[in-house]
Amino acid sequence: MKDRFEWNGYAYDTKAEWEEAKKEEESIRYIKAKTNLSDPAKALKIYQGLVEKRTFVTPVGTGFLAELRSSILHSGTVLAEELPGVPVVLPRRKGRSAAAFEQENQDKNRMMADYYRGRLKNAHFAIGILVTVIVAMFLITMFGPNTPFVDAEVKLQDKYAAWEQELTERENAVRAKEQELNLYDNND
């Protein structure tokens, strides 16, 4: 008998399908943990995003989508005609199921990689702009007219100027005293 892989009450023909079901179950647990699905607006947004991107393809995932759709319709926020149905993946013909499933997975992974590559490019651009702004602010602070260095330099120059003036005054006083003493020495 052919190997069958079981997960969450469903039997899968290939290991790839079985692994995909496990991944979807982990995604469902994450969504339930991180999202308040009792809020109809959030549940609707999540549902529409998952259906649009065709994120779930195994019975585990489509069962979750059907459950989510039912709770959204039960809340009364959206009419059944306005809410897209749960996408159904029909069983594949023998001989092509594993290859088709792998191709589907590769296409989905490629699409997600392209999406995140674009997001990463945008993030790098934004980071570059922010770093440039920070460097510019640092340079303006260091070399601008009101930097702490200029203030310290001005204070130091004022201090030396005051010392120089005081020394000049003392020197003039000493010279005056010397001349006064020389005058007294010459008269003797």
C-alpha cells in the first residue's frame, strides 16, 4: 500500500502536501493568537486578504476560511453576496499532483519573495534618507555657527583677552613704578 501522510484528520498523498497542511495549521494558530477574530472588521480584513492571496490551499486552511467566513456572516456586518467564497482546490489528476503542487508552492513562494524584495528595497531607501538626514544634522551641529565648540572658543578668547588686558595694566603699573623709582634714584 502507498504511503499516506495524515494531519489534523486529513490524509495527503504526498509529503509536500502534508508539510503544506502543517504550515497552514501553524499560520492559523499564529493568526488566532495575534488577531482578535471576534472583532468583525478585523476578521473581515484578514479573511479578504487570505482569500485574495490564496494563502490557504489545503483542507486545513480552507476549513479555517470557511469557519471565519461563517463567523463574519453571523455577525451581520457583511451580506453573503458581498463576501467572496472560500477558494476550493480540487483534487488533481493522478501523475501530476505532486509536480503541480510543487509548482504552485514555488509560484506562491516566488510571488512572496518578489513582494518582500520590493518592501526591502523601499526600506533600504528610507533608511538611506534617514541616515543622510542624521549625518547632515550632526555636521550642522558640529560646524555651524552656534556649535558648542564655537561657544567654548569665544569664551576662551574672552578669557585670554581679559588676562592680556590685566597683564598690560599690571605691566604699565610696573613701568610707571619703575620710572618713578628711577626718577628718585637719579635725584639722589
